[in-house]
Amino acid sequence: MKRLLAVMFVAAVSLGVAAPDAARKPVVIAPGVTIGGVPVGGKMSEAARTRVEAAFGRPLRLQFRDKRWRISPRYLGASAGIDGAVARALLAPPRARVRLQVSSAQPRIRRYVNRLDRLFSYEAVDTQVVGAAGGRPQFTEAKTGLTVEKAGMAKAITRALASTNRRRPIELIVRTVEPKVTPATYGPVVIIHRGSNRLSLFDGPTLVRRFGVATGSADYPTPLGNHSIATKQMNPWWIPPPDSEWAKDKKPVPPGPGNPLGTRWMGLTAPLVGIHGTPDAASIGYSASHGCIRMRVPEAEWLFEQVDVGTPVLIVPA
């Protein structure tokens, strides 16, 4: 009995001393513990939660060239499991690295990246032929375009949201878009020199070949300006132009040796005007046609294979 009383006395004294001390001692996170890289060691749960929440809520910083802007994680639909991380941190040993679970709303991130694409992307500009100068075609400048790399940008934003402690600026991920057409890759351009009755074929800025031709007479001049090939026909019929005084008594001529159009017709966007072969080679070098551009038959056949519908045809005075 005395032994039992002694044990009960010791237990009572121990409980009487320890219980008040335990009630006063706060529960804190072990030293050196981090949550998502945020130091929370030595802090109580609420203080740790406040610190991590503030770190996660900091806006992301984005930049492109001389532009800088910020975007809130909540705007992107991101959320973090802060309560669970703090609970794990309270049980963690000193210097433990507790992971912060971050959930990203990918549809919202993709919508935001699409918005960045609309803001910063622009299309490449292809070369255009604008005329001729000094007997050569003149081109507009080709310009490169720009597009946002959407998949890479969405991944960069997602990674930044998960990096709570160190949020470095995110550089907008872009790539250049080369123009499809430059002067060097433009392709065929035809220049007709009405005054000297010459036709020059260029491949972009490079002269390929020159020909003697016949152009329109003073009464039926070949129209100056920027035109293009609208149609191509092999072994064409010659049809008398309607409402033409000089052709009012003429009848259609089928393909054959006597056809006024030879074996090839390259009709221009200028009405009733085209480049064609002629059986009357003696007219080459003169202003002798009714507005069309006549070529020797073999040369017209060669040119026919070099040009396409849409090829520019620039008719200049000299």
C-alpha cells in the first residue's frame, strides 16, 4: 500500500508540473522547414499560412522587348493547397522541404496565351511587284512576321505558378515567320517595252531572256500599266473581237497554220489584249497589231511554259 501511494504521489507531482507547461508552449514548425521554397521554420501554423499565401499570390511578371506587365495567379485560375502543406510542415523534421501542391486551370491559361498571341503576333508580308523602272521590275520589301509559341508559353506560365518562392520574369516565347515570297523567290515577271517592241522575262529581279515583239499600232495602242496573265490556251481559236470596226466582217478561225494567234494565247487582264504567236513574223519589231503583243511562234511556245496565270505583265512606254 505504501508503495502504491508513493507511485501515485510521484505521478500527481509530474502531472501537476507538466500539464500547465504543455498548455503554454506553442506548436511551431521545426527550424529550416520550407513550403514551396518559402521559409516557415519556427512559425506557428497561421503565420506560416499567411506567409505562403502572400508568396503564392504575388503576380507573375512577364516581359517582351521593352514591355513589362503583370498577371495575378487567381486571374489565371491557379490555386494552392496551402492548408495541407502547413499541416505537413508541422510534422516535418528540421530543414525539410515541403512541396506546395499548385493546381492550374489550363483552359484559362490557354485563353490568356491566345490573348497574348493576338496582342503581339503579326503576319509576314510577301513581296509584291509595283511596277518597272530602268527596264527592271520593282518590288515591295518583304517583311518577317512574328507569332507566339503558344504551347511553350503555356508551359512557362504553369511552371512559374508552381514556383512560389522565386518568380523570375517570364520572357514571351515567340518565333519569327518568314515571308513566303521575296524578290529572290518571286518567280516570272514579264515587262513589255512598247516603244522599242521588246519583251523581257525576269525571274524575280534576274533577267532570263529578251525577245523582239510586235505591239499595237498608233490606232490600237497596247495599253500601258500593270497587268497580269488571266488565261492560257494552247491551240486557241481566234474569235473576232465584238464591236471592233476592223473585225466586223471577220469569221472565227480554228486552230491551224493560218490562225492569227499562232499556237499559244496568254490573255491579259487588259480587255481583249494578250501575248500570242503570229504566223506574220515580218511584223515583229514594229507597232503593227490591234493592241496585242505578237511573238514568233516558237518563242511564244517557250514563254507559255515559263509563265502562269497571275504572272505580272508590266507594259512600259520605252
